[in-house]
Amino acid sequence: WLVLRKKDKPAAEIFSVSYIANARAADRPVTFVFNGGPGASSAYLHVGAVGPRRVAFPADGTLPQMPPRLVENEESWLAFTDLVFVDPVGTGFSRVIETERKDDGSGGDKKKDDEPDPKEYFGYKRDLESLCEFMGRWLSGNDRWGSPVFIAGESYGGYRVGRLVRMLQETAGIGLNGAILISPALEISTLASGDYDVLGWVDLLPTMAAAAAHHGRSRAFEAGVALDEVRREAEAFATGDYVTFLTRGAAMSDRKSTRLNSSHANI
């Protein structure tokens, strides 16, 4: 655990698991790894993808039988970088440090004015600030400021990585050698879009068109058409006629509306 401070007082504890090579070559990189959620610990990338050991999954991708087994991970990144798996505050074993309340004389506890907000680190800004502080403190504590530094994140962790690339340099003095985004959730609004949010549907249509073509279920493209061509045409339609249809709706003429409906159904 590493204790974060606010106004010189302990504010939160961040838990991490580090794998460091015994022979510390000067050019040995270190990679900080975050998972997504938000609300997920680093366990999924730790024992699911890049750690030295991983959960044994069946070859067909189905869930393993209980209890799951750990096996050696032949594709671990540890072969070429030290690894630091980080649980942001509120995930895994990382928590806000609560202050003790004093009895107010009425049988209840008196709330202090400076009592920490349990949701303080759930906002994106405070979340990023805490990770900047953690990384700087970890590099200092392990004498690794001279090492190449990378960050890697999955899903919402990819969003963290995208923001940290700039923030680490500007606020923590950490210059990165690279950033790895794994299935990143960069456009948060599209993940929770509703029926009347245009962008989500425009973004989704090319993916659905490519999936249909790949499985031979497309009514717009013949079998064997390259997926790059499918993607280009689907994107052109989605950002052209399709977005016009979605934004204008009933305001369009019946003739044009019918034509666009037919094109949409085919793709």
C-alpha cells in the first residue's frame, strides 16, 4: 500500500502489485497497468492477460470450471518490462482513509468538517491526480526515474491512459516512453447512449455491417468482399445519409425517407 496525502494528512491508500526483475538494468522498462470499470481493480489484466500467471481458460473462451486454476502465462509482458498493477482508490484493496469520529454527547458521532468524502476519488480529475501522485511516489521509492516508463489501460483504464499521457508530463514531471490502450473507452457518452443519441448509432452501424459481412449475413455486400471495403462504405453511409436520416427524421420527405430506410436495412 502507498498512502496518498491531502493537506499533509493521510487521505487514501493505493494498493499495487509489482513484479521487478532481480537484475536491474538501466534500460529495463517499467509499465503501470490499470483496468477499467470505472470500479474495477487491476486483477483482470493481472491474472487475465499480462501477469506472470493467468487463469486457465478453455480454448473456446467459455468460463473455466470451478475452482479456477492459475497457470504460467507464456505471453506475460514480464519478459520485456517490469510490471506495476495498480488498483485506483475505491477498487480492489485501495480505500479512502476514514477519520475517527468523536462522540457529540447525544449518543451519536459528530461529523468533522474535514472528514473525507468517500466519493472524492470517483470523479475523473481526482482519480487521475491520485494516479499521478502514485506513479511519482513509486518511481522515487524504487529509484526508477531513469527507467523507460510506459502506461497501459483497458476499457476505462484506456481513458485514464489517454488523459494521463499529458497530465503526467504537466503535473508530475513524468515523461512517458509509450502508452498502450486495450479496448479503450475513449468516448464515454457513446457507452450509455439512448435511442435519441445520434452519435452512438452512427458509431455502431459500421461495426454491425462489418460483423454481418464477416459471418456471411450481409444483404448489402456479396461474400468475399474485403472487410476494409465494407468498413469504408458503411462509414461513408453512416456519416452521410444515415446521420441525416437520424437527425431530420419525420422532417424528411417520404420518398427520401423510404430510400434511406431501405439502405439502412440492407447494410
